[in-house]
Amino acid sequence: MMSDKLEKTGASSLFAQAVAPLAAWQSTRELGFAAALWRLPRQKDKHLIVNFGRDLPRTRITLEELPSGFAISPFLNIEGQDALFLEADLYFHFDEHGEVIVEQNGVHLQASDREKWESHYRNHFTSPLLKKETVVGTPQELHPNQTYLEAVKKAVEAIESGTLKKVVFSRIKNVELSADFSLTEVFERLCEKYPTAFVSMVYLPQLDQVWLGATPETLVSVDKEGIFRTVSLAGTQSAFDASGAPISVKKAAWTQKEIEEQALVGRYIISCFKKIRVREYLEEGPKTVVAGNLMHLRSDFLVDTKAINFPELGTVMLELLHPTSAVCGMPKMEALSFIQQYEGYDREFYSGYLGPVNIGNETHLFVNLRCMKIQNNVATLYAGGGITEDSEPEKEWLETEMKCQTMLSVLG
């Protein structure tokens, strides 16, 4: 791991003590620099990376070679070379109270860049960010209901004919935002509402886009002990009954369609292990898990990379897994071609992956689900579902509506 490429400066400086995570992210965005702010699942600490390059490089995410930073990959990244990488020129680790625990400088940090950033922060954020009421308009769907239904019908026909086993279709929902819309307030709401999700807010200056999300799905994780993790997450139902009361996970009932959909994802992960001759893996599940307003079926896979002497496993599995059958389908290339033909829009970074790389000798990459893109005062929300031979178009539409609520619920 390459986290030693960050120079630790400590958190004792007067400036470090004064930095607040949300204000620091906002200041970076106003200056036109790339920034990633995140909170890991089941944690309260926040992390911030600032990168002073105007254009982020597109690169292959090779965990053994990259310095500390933050990766974000588009869905369409077949050759694996089109991920954007925010190298950590500045890195801050904040505790739950917003106090700086760790402050580190990247080896390529220019003193003039840091001085400019600090000056802007002091001049604009000497007091906490003011809370603003977020006003949103009526959601506008790019794809009419009937268009999506027809696409699902075509997918079912392709599956019945044997062309595909499964394909994942998605759609978008556009929401007009007010001029004083507060991104940082929405980030805080996501953290509060989805404690078990990976919550992130990433500004990409070369695209003038902000990506906000709270995803429940780990793609590749390698901790400081060398433990590799990935998950099989599929199947969706509401976490609440008709009266609005929470449903106990012990009483969750799953249909054969949902059970098979989740099993397909798990079998694909196992096939990847077999392809690289990894037999020493632990599988736990499937079990029902709650992710915000939804419940899913989830299985966890663990490998001790030190025990099997395979330190490159994270990189190898990343290239094999993305895009997973949970966001693309099976067989992979046939499903991808079908999506490009019938889905009707560019997913961009939705259903790609994102997360910190080599921060504190750990990497945590997540599938970019339950997310939205903010650009030109429009929030574009994304949602999709796995189509199998048992799929019913109307139910698939309702599933995407439920998934959109993850983001809609924090906008207004």
C-alpha cells in the first residue's frame, strides 16, 4: 500500500484545528479544485481529500501502485483505464465532532496552492456554514413510464430466448433545484439517514459535476490486515409495510425471482475466484439487510490475502468484477450490449465505483448506487433493477421508484 506517500503533518496546527469538513469541501469547490468528502459505513468520522489539479487523470486503478487518493469510475469502463483519480494533495480525517485527527500533505503539494486554499477558507468560512432551506421542484422523468416498460419486456423476451440470463435496466429522474440549494446540508442528511451506507460527495471540476450518494454495496475492500471483502447484494423490497411500520428482517419474505437474482450475483463472484484459482474464501449469507427505506438479500465474501500470499487480489478482483452482474447482467458483455441498445442514456458514473484508495493502508471501493449528479442546478437521480425471466414490467418500475426515494427524501 502507498499511504506512506502522504507526509503526516499532524493535527496540531492552528489552521488544522479550525478546519470544518463541510466548509473545507465547499471552499475547495468554489476555487475550482477537485474534492472528495466521505463517511464509511457504520462510522461517524469524515474524510476529505483535496486535489489541486484542474484535470484529473483517467487511469487504471492498480491498488499496489497508486498513491493515496480517491477513485471514481464510470459504469462503462471495459478496458479498466477510464477511472478518474483524485490524488491526495491534502487529506484530513475528522472525528464525529469535526475535529481534525489527522492532517497530511501529498508529496506533490505546492505551497502556493495550499496558501491559496487556506486564504479562501479563512475569508469565507470563519463561521459555520449557514443552514439554508433546500427548495426543489417537481421531479421530471426523462424516460416515460411506457418506454421503460417496453425495454423491460424486450429484456424478458431476450432472457426467455436464451440470449441473456439477466440484465439490469435503469432510468433517471430529474429534479430542478433552487439557486440556494445546499449540497453540504444534503450530505449531512445522508449521513444521518443512512448510517450503514457509504456516503460521499465528490466534485469533478473538469466536468463541473458533483456526485452525491449513499450506497450500500461494497465492490472491493482491502483493510490494513490484508482482508479482502466483496458482497453479493440483490433483491429489493420496501423496509416498511402498508401502514408505514418497519418490517422485521426476520419476517421478510422473498420471492423466487429475488432469491435467484441474488444467487446469480453470488455465483459470478465465486466464478471469479475460481478463474484466478482462489479457493480459500469464506462466504456468509445470504441474509436480509436494511438499507434506508429498502431491504436486500446480501452475502459477504472474505479472503485473507496474507494467508494465501496474494497481495494483488484487490486489483485483480476489481478488474474481474466491474461491472458486476448486480448492475449489468449475465453474460456480462451480452448484457452490456443490450443495455447500450435499449436503455437510452449515458449512465456516466452511476453504477460505476468510487471510494478511498490507500488511505491509512486501506482501500474501500463501493458500487455507485443510490446516487445523484448535480449539474446546472439540476439533480439527476438514478435507479435500476435486475430483470430476469420472472420479471413483471410494472413491478420493476415500482422498484425503481422506491430506490429513487433514497435521494428524493433528502432533497426537500
